[in-house]
Amino acid sequence: MAAASRSSGREKPGRLWLRRLAWAAGTVAVLAYAVEGGEYGTSDLLTQRDAKAALEDSVDALRAEVDSLETEVKLVTTDPVRLEKMAREKWGMVKGDKELLYWTVRDAKQAAADSVKAAAADTTERARSER
């Protein structure tokens, strides 16, 4: 009887291998879920880290731009020469009582033709007035 109980307590080698394989598969599944499962898996966290770095870079660039703009505002508001230069160059403004004429030319040939017509009309008008 003792021999019979010993043989029934032992598993067959195929079943033992199958049980170990099941435990190994379960362990791998638990580890995979621990690394990648859930709401924020490892790949999500890496993606968020990269996005955070990109946002921090853009914030740094915007801070630098704000600093330079604040410096420019300070210079324009405290330096009248710089303000006058900016107004003249960017917006074509003139200081005081200066008179300024603007000439626009559509096309060089058209401008030449217009001036020839104007000269001819002026000559014709003078000739009529002299009669």
C-alpha cells in the first residue's frame, strides 16, 4: 500500500512540464501587464515625456521672445530718437510740418508714355494760348 500511495503522488513528466509552462506563462503575463498594462503604460509615459520636453522647449522660446519684446518696448518708450526712426521706417510717418510727396509708378513704360502725353498736351495748349 505504501508503494501505491507513492506512485499516485508523483506526476507524470508531461504534466509537470505543462504545469511549469503554465506558471511561466502566467508570470510573463503578470509582468507584461505590470509594465504595459493599465491606463498609463510605459509607452504612454515615454510619449508624454517627449511631449513635455517639446512643450518646455516652446515655453523657453516664447519666454525669450517675450523678454526681447519687453526690451524693445522699453527702448521705444524711453528713446524718442528710436521711436521717430521706427515711425519713419515702418509706417512712413513724418515729424512736424514737413511736406512729403509720394510717387507711385505702375510700370516704367506706362509712366514714360504718360509723361510724353502730358508734355505733348502742354505744348499744344501753349501753342493755342499764343494764338
